[in-house]
Amino acid sequence: MPPTASQVPALHVLVYSDDAHTREQVRLAAGRRPAADLPPVEYVECATLPAVLAELEKGGIDVCVLDGEATPAGGMGVARQLKDEVFQAPPVLLLIGRPQDAWLATWSRAEAAVAHPVDPVALADALAGLLRTRLGAGVA
């Protein structure tokens, strides 16, 4: 019998953006539990690429939410770098500036993309899907 959501330790979501308001929007939109069937989520906020790399080096990150509009290192380039350089990189949810930029999310190898400004329902659904996949892979 699989463990219930309350028996699984908290999941860890890294949120990268140089804009504190964008990081806050992600946290508020997804909340402590993006879906009822998932355990609680703890957020790790990063404002720079070196901070992202340092957190991933520590391990324990289940999903990365990256701001495609971040500067100087945009989330699309960061996503591609993670997929190239981090062993068993966590799934990536990319915040894109416009729906037409979805092809760039594909180029970056992100597993999901949501248009900015953040739509709470779309973000929570996309994040929950990636977290379920991560849990199903037994990596959490």
C-alpha cells in the first residue's frame, strides 16, 4: 500500500527569479500544497544562477521553477544548462513571457511551461504534475 500524502516528507521546489515579486507570486499561486494528493511543499528561493547551482549541488530539490525573463541569466538558458550539466537534474517548470515562447521552453528542455503573469490554476496544475512524476520515479 503506497504511503499517504501526509506520510511523505515535504517536497522541495526551487524558485529562481531575479525579481522577488515573481518568486512571491509563484509561492502564493502554488501554495503549500499544489494538489490535495501531494505532500506539503517547501520553497527554496534563488535570485542568481550561482545560488541555483549551489542549491542543486546540495541535492534534495524535486522541481525547479525558473523565470524565463530573469536577468542576467534567463530561465531558459538556466534550464538548458541544468539539463546539460546537473546529473539527474530535477524537472523544470519554466515561466515564459508569452504563450508564443513555448517553443523556447522546448529548446531549453523544460518539462512544462506556464505563461507569465502567473495564473494560479495553471501554475499549480503544472507544478503538481511535475511533482507527481517525481514522486512516481521514487526520487523524492
